[in-house]
Amino acid sequence: MDQAKAERNGSSSDDGRTRKFWRNLWCLEVVHKVRHFAWRAVKGILPTKANLVKRGVIKEDRCDECNEEAESEGHLLWSCHRAQDVWQNSKLHFNFERHRVRSFQDLIWLLLMSENPDVDSAKEVLMIVWAVWHNRNEVRHGGRKKNGSELVHAAKQYLQEFNEANVGLPKLIRNQGLAWAPPSISRYKVNVDGAVFASQKSVGVGALIRDSYGQVVAAISKKINAPLGPLEAEVKAWEEGVKFAREVGVYDFTLEGDSLVVFNALR
């Protein structure tokens, strides 16, 4: 059993701690695509060799680096000798024993859910694991394999550029000319919409999750190959918005769309 799961078992506040964990993760001030990558890694749904074997896509799950263990998120991003070389080069000092990390979820849980969450280290960790994954994919497509020092330098530089680009930007937008209004503090707002593509006999639905500062937390869009009408498309959008919010660990939210019919039906 993973360390993070074990720590949550047997407590009546399990759901609250899980919500806090996801909230802490989505609130980390890093590049959005990196947060989304981290969410997928924590959920265990990255297209690693171990997951591709489970889906029947490939037959061999051994790590290309060490050829000793299955290439899971935890192995690739933490325990593999290549990952360990990266972490040694990072010079990060973790306030937990390394053997407690049995999965990638454990790593992020230990960083964000301790008595004194190490937010700065967590941000660096996300940027570094994203760099590891990105280079892993580059190598699989014929690119150059970077060493641990290069990956850490690239990750920290990317984070620095992101921080510099966001210095001085207002975190809360309250312009009376805008139709969108932020939710109350500590809550989220999920905006949904649907569109009909009659000529293609399909519809598109989308959802955008923002926090009380107006910052985008997560977003999704998908095409549904079904000849639905405008009202049906809006209903599907609301449904997908609720499902998506739960998938990313957002529970305290307000759902908002532009269909008064659907709104009245759900009241």
C-alpha cells in the first residue's frame, strides 16, 4: 500500500485531507501544463510502459534506463538510478526519509501534507519531474539524453522565467465590466459550455475551473460524436464539468453555465 494511502486510512477526515491535498497541488504557482502533468502522474495515468502494458498496447514494461523494474511513475521519476542522479544534482533537502516514497503520489503527499508543507521544494520537484518526463519522450523520438545536471538546470531556469513573468501581476481581477465573478475564498468556479456542430453530427463540450483569484486551475474540452441538439449539448457540458472537477480533486465549487433551462432544471 502506498505511503500516502496508508496515512489516510482509518481517519474520519480522510475526504477532507484528500481535498486539501488536491487543493494544495492545484494551487502551486508553476506552469499550468506542469500542474496538469503532476496531476496525471499522481493519478497514475501517464503513458508509462507499465500503464501501456496494462492497456495491452505493448508487451514489455521494463524501464529502458535500468532494465530492472517496471517503468511506473514512481520508478521513472523517483527510484530509478537516472532519477536518483537527477535528485542528487537538485541539491534539494527533503524533510522525510527517502524510503517512505513508494509512488509518485507519496512524494507529493509528503511534500504538501506535512505539518510544515515545503511549497518551494514542491514547485521545484514538479518542474524537475516534468523535465525528466519531457526528456524521456525526446529520447524515445531520437533526441539527446540529458544528464541530471542539465535537467535540473533547465527545470530551475524554466521556473525562474515563470516567476519573473508573473511578478507584479494582479492575482484577483474584480472589474465590474466583466461578466465573470470569482467565487468566494477557498472555493472554485467551474464554467461550462456546449456547442453543436450540425454538419459533423457532433457536439463539443468544455469546462474551465478557476480559483478565487481568477487563476485557471484546470481545463478540458472534448468532442462527442453524437447528433445532439443545443439543449442536450448544454446538459452534457454541465455533466462533464461536474465529472472533471471530481477527477482533478475539486469538490467545493460553484457550477456556472449560460443555459437558463438547465440551471432551472437543476435547482
